[in-house]
Amino acid sequence: MNYLSHYFIDHIPGNHYHNTGLLLPDVCKRWIKHFHHPPLPHPSADTQTQLYSGTVKHYAADKKFHASEFFTSHVYIFTRAVNEAGLSEQVQRKWFIAHIAFELMLDRMLVNCYPEKVDAFYESLLLVEPSELKQFLLHYGMSDSEAFFQFYRHFTGVQYIYYYTNNNKFIYSLNRIMMRVGLPAMDETDGNKLLAALLKLENDYFADAEKQVNSLRQIFT
């Protein structure tokens, strides 16, 4: 799942450290491979524990989501649409693109339907003390905290999840993810072809947002 979907499913109102932990496995990918063991005892033990509890929830949610029929059936549909979009040979790993596009489209749907959740999402991130977050990340081997916090300040400052509803910026976000995993970015022609395919999928499968949200929630009940 993508950022907002993790928050939507597992956030705890008022528990900003837990809510931030929900995002860490994704936002820290360049610096930390896995949050696989609890933090060491620390004077701020509660905040450290809550950050860790968020990461545990993240991994559990991803496991359930990727094993669900909801995920499998939609990625199949998205993969077929991407394959039939007429993209150039430069566009590689179309299954991966379909997978990521589907998860981004889920977040886009949530932004459209629950804009107040996006407000609360960023509010939680901004209410976490950077020193507490740094202490937590150092325990997991964060070697370049300056680079991470530069990225993190940009992430929390630009708040680009709001822009998922903008078609051009949606494709830009997808391109950025592709580049982070070593794939070439799509050019304008391929981007427009993919966008046309995704908008048709949105109209066909996400027009009934309440049905999709209920299906998403049922995975975790």
C-alpha cells in the first residue's frame, strides 16, 4: 500500500509517533532496509515503542494487502491495461508499473473522498519531535541522517499527496517512484498514454469509491 492507505487503515487518533511509524518502512527505504527488531531501552521509551509499533503495523498490513483477492484482481486488471496502452519499448517492468499505479490510485481515491484524512496525516508527521525520530532511526543503522531529514522535511513540507488529484502531478509521482528503483522515467508521450489508460480504469473501477473503500477495509477485519 502507499502512504495514505497505511494511515487510513491503521492510524491511531492522537498517537503521532505510531502514525509516523506507519510510514517509516517506505520513507526510509534508501537508508534502512528493515525495522525488524524492537528499539533499545531509551529515556523516551514510549515514543520509541510507538514508532516501532507503527512499523510493525506497516509490515502486517502490506502482507495482508498483497495476499488479498482485492489486490490480485486489481493488479491483473491494471497490468492488462498497461500492456494494452501502447507504451514504447523504453517502458520496462510493466507489471511493476501496474502494481504501483494501482496503489497510487487507491491513495488518489482517498484524497478525493477523505481530504480531512490528508490534513490529519500530515499533522501527525509534523507533531513528531525530530530528535526522537533521529534516535529511533539511529538504532536501525541510519548512517546519513542529514540526507534523510533533508528528504523528510521536503516530504512533509511539499505535502504532494494533496496533488494526487492533479493528473500531471500524478504521473510525475509515478515517474519518481520508477526512477527510485532504477527504471527510466517515461517521456511525455508514454506518460500521456498511461494517464489515459489509468483514467479509464478510474472511471470503470473507482467510480463507486464507497464500494472500494469497504473492500479495502474488509481485508483488515
